[in-house]
Amino acid sequence: MSMPSRADWEQRAQNLTIEGRAFVHGAYVPAADGATFDCLSPIDGRRLAAVANCGDADADAAVRDARATFESGVWSRLAPVRRKAVLQRFAELLDAHREELALLESLDMGKPVRDALKIDMPSAARCLRWCAEAVDKLYDEVAPTGPDELGLVTREPVGVVAAIVPWNFPLLMACWKLGPALAAGNSVILKPSEKSPLTAIRVAQLAVDAGLPPGVLNVLPGYGHTVGKALALHMDVDTLVFTGSTRTAKQLLIYAGESNLKRVWTEAGGKSPNIVCADAPDLRAAARAAAGAICFNQGEVCTAGSRLLVEASIKEAFMAMLLEEIRAWQPGHPLDPATNVGALADRQQLDTVLGYIAAGHAEGAALRCGGRRIMEDTGGFFVEPTVFDGVSNAMRIAREEIFGPVLSVIAFDDIDEAIRIANDTPYGLAAALWTADLSKAHRTARALRAGSVWVNQYDGGDMTAPFGGFKQSGNGRDKSLHAFDKYTEIKATWIRL
Ligand code: NAD
């Protein structure tokens, strides 16, 4: 895949026509009250679009439309093999528009366009394709009854699904929900983050172009919690799926309890430990991965390896390698194809990250690199990759999710201590371990309370592996066939013969 130059991307950015309206029943529409908010680029503060600021009336209209579409059977009762064909076409259209979508994603949330093009867009299309291909291979069950009865255990689509997604991988997180939800036959209302709504709005049209009937996918952008709250409290939304912070996840569970007890599935925050033992097979590879685990996507990754646990006997040698590897990750203009660290998503995120860096200093951690905002003259929100050494697991920078390129290095003496520190967190999304000792690897992987455990690598996995969290990192799983559990109800039909 050839990569356009920065000048090409800049030129295309000038010529982009950006849609900011909501999408309901196959057409772009303004918010019911005409309200909009400004969507600003974190790269230079430029205004990209006026985006519809949807509210209660829009949520009502979109849910009514989604319900009517679901009940009509135009999608929900279509044969799986035909739903598959539409979703495959949808994936093809994502591929065909990947450069436009990658540019939108980069401008909107500040990630390097190179990553948006080579990682986010292909992964989003692959997710849709994988779910499409799965759906005509999922069989129901027949219960082991006696001869006079027939027990059918069947899966049905849940109905109307609201999907609330974050800004760090805007289209990819949306597709982790859309793939299985649409494949299973549901109608979906997608609520993108106010910080990055543009690709979700754009692909709604591509879905219809691919043959998805109007009303099966509606997209409602909105500022702050407004339209998300309206969907979460709505009496006619059957299931709410969410990726975002633990704080919002808790609130959504309350909304479900206050309304119709809709099913709520949450993928929430993380503070993932990356454990490097002295007997790691390749310490250089571990250092390279540790740098990538905190710098990729500006550290705005739910599975960021934000706590680096290093065995004390090798710590100084390992720190030297780590600091060398971090040098390969330096912020640059996101439209420059050489850039691997872009801008933080907005001013609020910048302030949060700088606040944690100040907290690290105040709590007595030792700064080993970075720590400053840079490229301020661009008007963008760029922060240097930052490493704190001498961190204790009780410090705020070790306990709270920073969601930026700030690494806390913690020393340990033996693997039992490493496991204790690793698990001493409210989160349980991911963990990694570097060792050449097979038994230690298995024992430790079992002991780690996390939804994903990586051994001698960081961030492995693909659509075949479930993804989700233990503890306050959420419930349920995205990706793999397990994802379909969120989007189907199980029915037992008992027949006397
Ligand atoms: P956030 O919780 O602030 O927002 C997520 C979404 O919820 C946005 O669309 C937002 O508008 C909406 N929202 C906020 N308050 C709401 C409310 N009261 N009612 C309804 N909707 C509301 O999270 P964020 O800052 O967008 O994303 C970063 C977080 O996402 C991090 O904590 C990160 O770890 C998490 N994340 C988790 C995963 C995962 O798979 N576990 C993946 C990516 C990101």
C-alpha cells in the first residue's frame, strides 16, 4: 500500500467535504432543535465541521425508527447468508474509502495518519468481514430430551442496540460493536464520542450504499453525555454496549437500573502491568515492546502497558535499553507519514496528562525522560513520551488511568511480588510477562487477573481472540464468537410430541 506524502494529505484535507449531521433512516439530518457543536482538530485547533448536537428528541426518533425497522424483519429476519453478503460489501467499501477515512480519523483525533491507514482502517474492515463470515456458521442447539419432547435452544437478535464508543480508535471501536450486532440481525444506534464523531457519521452512508436497509444503522453524535444518557435511559433500547471509561460504565449501569433493565456490556479502562523478568528471552525485544506499549497511539490505548514492572537485578540495564527505544517515538505532525506519535485528542486530555506528570513529580517519582508539552506553536496538543522511575504502586500515576504517553516503572524482587503488584489495581484488562521459563510463564499467566495475558510480546491477538476485562475493566467480550453473546437472547422452546 503506497503512502501519500504529507503535502498530499494536506491538499486532500483542504478539499474534504465533511458531513457533521446525524444519520437516521438512511439520510443525514440535523438535530431536531438544529443545535450543533464545533468539531476541532487537536493537530492545530482548526474547526473541521459543525456537528449535530443530538438530544432527547433525536434519541426518541432514532429509537422509534430502529424499532420499526427491526420489527419489519427487513434485516432481522433476512437469512444470515444475505446479511453476510451486505456486511462483506460494507467491509469492501471501508477498504475502498480507507484513505479518506484515515485522513478524517487523523484530523479528528490527532493520531498519525500512517497508523489510521495501516492499522485502524484495515482492522475495522477485517472485523466486519470476520463477523459477516461467521454468521452463517453459527448453529443453534437441540436439548438432550427424552423421546416425547423436543427442546430447541435458539439465539435471537436482542432488538434495538445502542452503542456508545470512545475517541481513541473511533471507527475500530465502533466496528467491534457493529460487526457482531449487525451480523446477528439487530438494529443499532451508534453514538460516537464528541471528540471524534466524523468517521462514524461518514460510514453510515457507506453501510447503506452496501445494501444495509435504512434504519438498521442510525448514528447520533452529541456533545457531552446528553444523547448517550438519553439512549441509556430509553425504555425501548434493549441492549447498551459501551467502550469508554470506568466512570461512565458505572453510570450506564445506573441508568439501566433506573429505566428498563436493558442489558449493559462495558469495555472500560485499564492500568495494565508489563512484567519483565531477568530471564526474559530477549531483553532488547522487551524494551522495544515496552516503549511501543506506552507510545503507540500517544498512549491513548485502553491496554497501554502503563505500569512497567522490572526485576530489580536487571533494572538499570533494562532502563538504558528502554530509554534508547523510547527515542524512536517522538511526536510529529500527524499527516507526516514518518510520524509515529501524534497529538492528544483535545485540550482536556492534554490537561489531564500534564496533571498526571505534575502528580508524578509531586509524589517523588524520578523523571527519566520527557515530561513536557511540545510543538505548542502549532496550536496542537503534543506531549513528549514520559518515563517515571522509582514509582511505587501506591502513587496516583500507578493507580489511575492516565491515557497518555506516561510510563511508571516499578521494581520487583521475585515473581510473587510482581504478581501481587500487577493484580493490585481496580482494573483487569490486560497484562504481559517476559520470561523464558515455561512453567513460570504458565503459572503467572494463570495468576494474573486480566482479560488478556501476553507472554513474550505485547498486545497480541486478532479477531479470533475475545477481548475484554476482569474487575472494573468491564464485562463481556468483544471480538471472536464470544462477542455474539452480547447481541443475542437465548430462547428455550419446549415441544411435547
Ligand atoms: P468516556 O467514558 O469519557 O466516553 C465514552 C463515551 O461515552 C463517549 O461517546 C461519551 O460521549 C459517552 N459518555 C460520557 N458520559 C456519558 C454519560 N453520562 N452517559 C452516556 N454516555 C456518556 O471515555 P473516553 O474518554 O471517550 O475514552 C477513553 C476511555 O475508554 C479510557 O478509559 C479507555 O481505557 C477506555 N477504552 C476501553 C477500551 C476497552 O476495550 N476496554 C477500548 C478503548 C478505550
